[in-house]
Amino acid sequence: MTESQFNDFNERHTMPQFWIGQGYGYKDCSKDWDDIDDDEIIYIPESGYIEREVVRTDAYSKRDFINLIEMKYPRANEELKNRIAEMLFQAVDWQFPTTAVDEEWLLSDEDKERLGLDD
């Protein structure tokens, strides 16, 4: 969803919401990760909704996912940041990505060591 569509949905109080795994929210899995525009809103967690209205800080674009990974793993190269961001997007199913990025299931200690991403 584009920023303009996001604003229109909020204005009309018709923000899309559906079952996304463990809760209701918005997750656009209609395109391959590499085909998603950086500014396209692709995820809204369940608790991001307040009576079908969502503040922009609770709606995540592809760029938002990549920025989260960049903050968490600043030494990773761009391709690796992009792949980990995609993993994070695929993994979230109700929660805020800002919380999920710190979960051990995203990258194990062994993965981080192998990739040279030790915290």
C-alpha cells in the first residue's frame, strides 16, 4: 500500500485488517521482496490498530524493516541487511518488528558469528 492509500484508508476508517498468523493486522505478501518499493507499507501489527486507524509510526514499509536491521547489524553489507530484513518481515505475524528484531529466532548466535555480526 502506498503512503497515499494508507492516508486514504485512515481518513475513511477502512484500514485493511485480516488474520496474519497469530493475530489480526495487515501484511502484504502479494509480491516478492525484491519487487516491493522501499516506501511501500507492507506491515501493520495487531496492536497498531486503534479502531481501524493507524498512526504512521505503527505502519512499516520495506525501508523501515531494512532500517531496523541496519541499526541492529550496522556492519552487515547492504545485500545481507536486505536479506535479514526480508527474514524479519516473513517472521512477524502479530508483533511489532521493533520487538521481533531482538528475538533470538531471527538469527542465532551461531548465525551471527558465521556472518560476522556479533553484537
